[in-house]
Amino acid sequence: MSLLFTRRDVLASIAISIAFVANAPIGASDDAPPNVLFLSIDDLNDWTGCLAGHPQAKTPNIDRLAAGGVLFRNAHCSSPSCNPSRTAVMTGMPCYRSGLYDNRQRMRTVLPDAELIPRYFSRHGYWSAGSGKILHYFIDQNSWDDYFPDRSTENPFPRTLYPENRPVSLPRGGSWQYVETDWGPLDVSDEEFGGDWLVSDWIGKQLRRQHDKPFFLACGIYRPHEPWFVPKKYFDQFPLEEIQLPPGYRADDLDDLPPAGRKRGPNRYFEHILQEDQWKRGVQGYLASIAFADAMVGRVLDALEQGPNADNTIVVLWSDHGWHLGEKQHWQKYTAWRLCSRVPLIIQAPRGVPGLPQGTTAGQICDQPVSLASLYSTLTDIAGLPPKEGSTEPSLVPILKDPESAWPHVAITHLQRPNNYGISGKRYRYIHYDNGDEELYDIQMDPYEWTNLADDPAFAAQKASLRARAPHDFAQFVPADGGTLPALTWHTDIESLPPAIPNDTELEIFFHNKSGQPVEIVRVDADKSRHSYGILETGWFKPYTSRSGQVWLVKSNKNQLMGYFLSGNESAQAVIP
């Protein structure tokens, strides 16, 4: 047995004894459909206590949920980037079927008719509500009965306190650097910080009240997504002089990779962070942000336990993808390695739910390979709803009943274009690039994927077995491009801002941010009221529903007005220079 599994099994055994088990839901009512609490955490890799990804990670609340339910130690995202991963979760369609592979694509352009989980549950008698980031920087308002912030804004983020002068820790290395790659403590309370605290507060209020319908309640915790600014008390838990670097780092880790793998590995972020002597501070910021996210999870779990819904609520916790902090000379996401594809996944169900009458067994661990794209079919199965028409992803109910039962499936993680993917089995992982390059790893003996076995004849059978599980057909990649639309005029004379006189003609404005910094998009109504539509990252495209005569303001990340667009009588592109 490998050191990895021995250590994890010990940790899992300890976790079972946590007091939370005593408070686990007793059972669902025979005549009441079960509720669903759907907890998403952004950019969280395996740095949790229950997954033992970093020895200093502090996640007591995630760990207590794992102790009360089933922990999947071999769960993988459908894509190592937010938009395709979250789309796969919310539609039940993996990337090779949907055609949504990239952060810059628009879900409703690629999948105009896809029915998301909340709408499906609403159609079957549920009240579906959410808060925070569940999709990729938009809400998809028609899929929800209620949302905080208001779903009509399509901005999933409540007010969040950030430093006035940035960068704080990491100087920008150039226009290539994501401006949010920065970190530091804030001398504020959780409530003053806002953000995820406000999300957990709104979700907590829904959990503490009685509902006249069963609910599907989604809670999107944004941390540890960048920037890693959280209240100082979370940084204080990780003194800089005690910070341990990532255990998966090895300086020569790229030596045995094929050309496509070596290209995916080193990036300018990690080199820049090393040059600025910020590696340990970056690790500290990530650990602190995880601790903050875990505290917000704790607030939500406490609200569930203290309210009237504890005995009749299914709880699911997942992260959209992992994160590199120097491993394979890489910083960020966008790779098919296990560091980026493997995510926390925990499911807890009370006794008496239609599809799992015995409920989940506290403290169980499952090492079968599973994909987050299976969550849709799993939830409809547990809740006793009819299967979604056209669903192809296997329900996890069989291995929730018995984690050791036969499981003939693998988990597939797609990179940004068709025919680039990783396949995770129970013991081995295979990576395929569209130029034909391959990698193979024995994760039981080599959990950090330090030794590429793809060219070793002794492992030819394992490689062939996984390669045979790859999709045969890939949906076409359709890039997000508003270039064929007419362009609106960019106005910088704010003093000449015209009044908004919107009419009933609905159209789309396709914003393209070329400014080199994140910007805020703000709609101005006829009564001069302003409505934020959230942040548009530099280099990104995003369409917004507008009306003829609508005014759109653009603000900098320092809250300064940069300019505005005035909608015409047809859909158009709005290029922010």
C-alpha cells in the first residue's frame, strides 16, 4: 500500500469521530420530497484536511461534512477552467458533448436550450434559489426562482471589500498577467469584507426558515478564487516563517514529459512569482483563502443544522477544478494533470430519500473515478425525480450505496479544445494531447504524477485500456466572436453622457474588453438608476441583453468612469479599447 492511501485512510478514520456525525440528519419524511443544498467552492484543489493535499490546510467544516457523508477521493472536473466545468455540472453534459470547452465561450450561445439543474427541479415542484458564483460570472436568471444578488442583474457577486491601491504583493509582470493574481491580509471583519460572508448570510436565512415547497438551494463560495484578499485573522493562522511549499513540487518534474506536456507546464506566472520572492506568500494567501472559504461553509452548515430542514436535506459540496502553486513549474489552472483535475466532492443524504432510502453512511470513502458531470443525474436519482431526457452521465447512487461495488466508468477531463483530455481510472491516469503526445501515471504509487509511464512497455496494457475509453466524437468548438456585428462608438466624454431612453426593442450588446484591466459594466436606466452587471475580465467577450436607447457605463477596477456606449437599434459589439 502506498504512503498516500495509508495517510488518507488514517485521516478519514479520525474524521469519522468528529462530533458532526452525532448531528447528521436522522431521516427524510415519508411524504416530503428531500431538499438539496448545493455547495460550490471556486478553485479549490485537494488542500483540505480530508484529502490531505497540504499538511497545513485548515478545513474543519469541510472535514465535518465529509465525516457525515461520503467523500469521493477520486473525483474529477470536466474541464480545468470555470466556464466549461460549471456548465458541465449544471447541464449534465461533458464538454465533448456540449461543445463548450473554453472560458471565453458563452453558455447560452453554445447551448441555447439546455435546462439547468435548478430549472429542472423547479419544473418538478421545487423552489430553486441561489447566491454567489454558480455559473461563470453570470446567473442565467430564467433558471432560478430567486437569487442574491438580484437575478435580473446577471451579476452573481455581492459587494466585496478590496484594497484601494493594488497590486499589494505581486507587481504586474506585464499585460499577460491576470490583474487579480495578488494577495494580502485585510484588517476587517468577515462581515465588513462582504463577498462570501454575504452569500453565506443569505443562504443561511433560507435554511433557517420553513418552506412551503422542497428547495434546491445553491451556494457559490468564491474563495479561494483570486485575488487572495481575506480578513487578516485567516492569514494569522499561517505564519509566513512556517509556510511549507507544495508537497507535489519537484524541480525536474518536466524532464520526462512529451513536448505538449512541457508546453503546458512552465508559465510566466510561476517564474514571475519566484523572481519577486512571493512563492511562500502566495501559498500563504491560498491557504488563508481556503480557511476563509471553509469558515463560510461552516456558517451554512450551522444554519442548516439549526433550522427546520436538517433532517430532510441532501448536501453536496464540490469544487469546479484544482489549482497549481508551482507544481510542474505551473501557476493557475488549465492543465490535465491531477493537481488541476481532481477536486473535493462530498455527498450526504438523510435516510428516507426516494433514491437512497438508507441514506449515506457517515464517514464512507469512495476511490472510484467519478466526474462532476454526474451530479445532475445523481441528484435527480436521489430525489426521486424522473431522469433528465437525453442524460448520459451515470448516477453515483450505486457507489453511494456501496463504494466498493462494481463501477465500470472513468472520469474524463477536457482541455480547451477537442481531442485534448485526461482520463482517470481507479489507479491509472492517461493524458492525450491533440498532437498525439501521451502521458500515463500510476497514482497509487505516484500521486503527484512525477513519473511518466507512457513509453514504458510494461504499462502498455494500462495505457491502451484507458485510451480505449476516450470519446469517439467531439462536439465542434465554436469560438466566442462578435466580430461580425456592427461596432458601437466608444465615448470617453462622461460629461456629455446622454439620458437613457430605452424602448421595447430587445437586443444584445457583445462587450469585448481590450483595456488590459478588469472593468465593471453598468447599465443606466431612464430614471438615471445604475445597475452593475459585474466584472468583465481583460481579454474576455460577454454579451448582455440590452434595449435600444440603453446607456452602458464602463468603470475601471479603481471605480473610475472610463467611458460609455449607447445602444442602437440592433445587436452590436462594444469594444473597450
